[in-house]
Amino acid sequence: MMSRKIAGFLMMLGVFMIFEWVNLGFNLADGHPTSFYVVHGVLIAVNLVLGAVLGVIGWRAFRRARGE
């Protein structure tokens, strides 16, 4: 079983990752080659999915630990 502290950490890490990568996406400057945007777009998409997965795992563990 996962402790509530670790579950809370995973939820906060997921929220931080989503916030940080969305922020990066909005702050990409113009003037780079297309490959730059493709690579960063893939990185942003993968990290948004990872952030969401971490948040869901943390949320489920937090609810399960709260019920005990």
C-alpha cells in the first residue's frame, strides 16, 4: 500500500508536470525550424500523459489510504 504522503506527492507532481509543460508550450519562441516544434510537441504530449497518469495513480492511492 502507498502512504498518503506518497500519494499526495504523486498528485502534486502530476499537476506540476502538466502546468510546467503547458507553460513551456505557450512560451516556445518563433523562428525555429519545424523539427524543433515537432520534437517539443512530442515531448509536451508525452509529459502531459505522464503527468495525468501520475495524478490518477496518486488520487486512487490517496482515496484508498483515506478509507483505511
